[in-house]
Amino acid sequence: MQAKDIIEKAEVLRAGLSTGFRDEMVKSLYREAEIIARRAVRRAGDKKYDLDQRIDRIVTSPLTGLPIMLALLGIVIWLTVSGANIVSDAIATVLFWIGDQGKAFFEFLRLPWWITGFIWDGVYRGLAWVVSVMFPPMAIFFPAFTILEDLGYLPRVAFNLDWLYRKSGAHGKQALTMAMGFGCNAAGVISTRVIDSPRERLIAILTNNFVPCNGRFPTLIMLATVFVAAGFSGFTASVIAAAAVVGVVLIGVGFTFLMSYLLSRTVLKGEASAFTLELPPYRRPNIRRILYTSLIDRTLFVLWRAMQTAAPAGALIWVLANIPYHNTSLAQAIAQWLNPFGYLLGLDGVILLAYIIAIPANEIVVPTMMMVYTNAGMMISTPETGEAIRSLLVGGHGWTLLTAINLMLFSLLHNPCATTILTIYKETKSLRWAAMSVVITLGTAFLVTFLTASLARLLGLV
């Protein structure tokens, strides 16, 4: 029999194998290896090994594994929600004070108002917003993520979610890239390098944006605090707001599985590659390595990329807000023009304009909305109390519960920011896949919000 005939015969036999053949083969190999090891190796009471085994029986159990993952996710998000706001306000106060001093100096020099405004109210204020909003959550999330990574828990996450990804036609390691996406989707895209299969890596890249990054958390947190946890205060309010954000995150994870399934059966057809994961032993986290990896390699790297795209966005916001157009600003005119389309999605023109302007950096969505709603000439701070925000949005601009829900959904599902799109292009070396990432996410956001708004109106809920 020729080699060609053998290969053809193997392909025929391979087609008849069950989908779980590889898993059964690996299980058989490990089972046989354990039998041989028990015969040949005598272990003198390895307490650490026994402890690892006992922990793994809990954290990788079908009954307790997923609840533990959700609990840890909730804790990390709660820490981010609770801790980031205070630090963000402090950083914003300092940076905006510097901006005020710079603006005053330019005015002292009697430079033209448009130069002063463009530089300090536009470019600088955009950068200040991104730094103050983006840095604190990343400085909390990335170290927490790195601690779990250094501890040895993240491979257990991949182990727990592998069966879901396998059913979706994706790779189990996508769980790791998805987790990284919580900090920054650009970092999540880069982390897909751990996936060897080009097809499965593309699936991970194209679906990573369905996990909300820290740039979208301010919008989600504001909506959860103002509309979901409005009747509570203190610790209870923060827990309820965090729970609401976790709920939105889980919706995003669900869309990750759904879109992975659709991609693996359409444009990225193929067989899921084998995923054999040997769980590493638990180890004591190395604080120095954690701080360096989380703050230098991740936080500052991602922040620098975001700042590069935020500067022109801040300039654009200022220009739109300060160009007069028929007794109003150009920003107001564009928002009014977008209103009919926004209505179809259960949103309004201001929200859509904010997301168009915020393509370079999601962090500036909320200040841009507040700027247009208040007809200010630059990005302004969010009102300090939830009641003040509610009064501005509901009383002043006709927001309903549908608006809040659809904004949370749109914030979750919409297109990647410019930094992530650029990263996708660099990682795939293809404009096609970078464009596809925008089409998939934005199309999903439009479809979901349109259906939600239509259903709510059909049922007379709004």
C-alpha cells in the first residue's frame, strides 16, 4: 500500500471518529501513566501535592468550579468599582488643576482663545480624562488578574470553561484571553498569541471585544449606580452596582460563546484542536513580578496606546462643541440629526455622537455625553450625586429605563476602540479582519438594541 493510500484511508477513518475521541485518548494515556507511576514511584508524604489535589477537587469541580469563578469575578469587579472611583476623582482633580493653570498661563500671554481652548480644553482635557478614568481601574484589575495568574488559578479557569469553548468550536485557552480582555481588549487581543491554531486564534481575536474592558466600566458603573442601585446607599449600593455589572459581563460572555459558535461554522470553519492542559501546582505569588508585569508591561503599555488615540479625540470634541451652526453648536446639530436613528435603538443622538467621538477611547463617552447635554464648550465632570445625574438624564433629556438598559447593552457590544482595532490589525496583519471585528460587534450592538427597543415598545413598557 502506498503512502498516499494510507493517508486517504486514515482520513476516511478519522471522519468517523467521535468528537470526544481526542479527549478519551488523552484520558487513556494519563490513566495508564498514573498506573505506571503508582507502580514505580513511592511518594513520602508530599503534603503540598495533596493540598493541591484537594483544592483542585473544589475549584475544578463541575458543581463548585463555575460558582467560585463567578465569585472571584464579582470580587475583582467590586474592588475595581469601589476603589477606582476615589482614585479617579483625585487624579482628575490634580490633572484638571494643571490644565487650569496652563490655560491661565496661555490667557496671560494673550494667545488667541481658539489656540488656548484647542490645546487645554480639547487635547489636554481629553488626555486628562483618559488617564484619570483608565489608570485607576487598570491599576486595580491588572494586579488582581496577575495575582490569580501567578497563583496558578487561571489555568483552572481555562479547564473549567474548556467544554463550553469546545462546543463553540473555539479553543479552551480563549478563556485566558477573555479574562485579559476585562482589563483591556487590546491586551486581550495580544494575549491570543498563546493559541497555536490560526483559526481559533482569529475567533478569540474577533470575539474578545464582547468582554467589557475597563474603558467601558465607567459607563456601566454609572448606569448601574444611578438606575439599578438608586434606592440603596453605601456598601449595599456598591455591591448591587457590582452585581449589575457582573450580570452585564455574563451577557457579554454569552455573546462570546454565541459568536464563536457562529464563526466556527461559517467564515472560520474547522475542527477544534486538541487542548491538553496540565494544571500547574499552586505557588506563592511573587509580588515584585506581579507589580512589574501588571503595572509596567500591562497598565502603562495600554495606557500609552490609549493616550495616543485620546489626544485627537479630545481635539475633535472641542472643535465640534465650539463651531457654531444655526444658533447652536455643530455637536448639538449632529446629535439632533442622529436622533431618529438613536430612537430606533432605544437611545438618542447624543449617545450615538458620544460613541462616534469616543472610537479612539471609550473612557470619554460619559464626559462627552455630559458636554453635549449641558451644551458646554468642553468635556465636563459628571454630576457628583446619582440624583443629580438622574435629574439631568431623566428630567432634562427624557431618558427612560429602556435608554439605560440599551445603553448598557450598546456599551457592552459595540465596536472596539481605535487602540484595539489597531492591535487587531497588527496581530493579524490584515485590514480585512480588523474591519470584520468592527462589523461583527457593531452589527450585534445595533441588532440587539433595536430588537430590545422594538420589543419594549410592542409590549407597551415605554
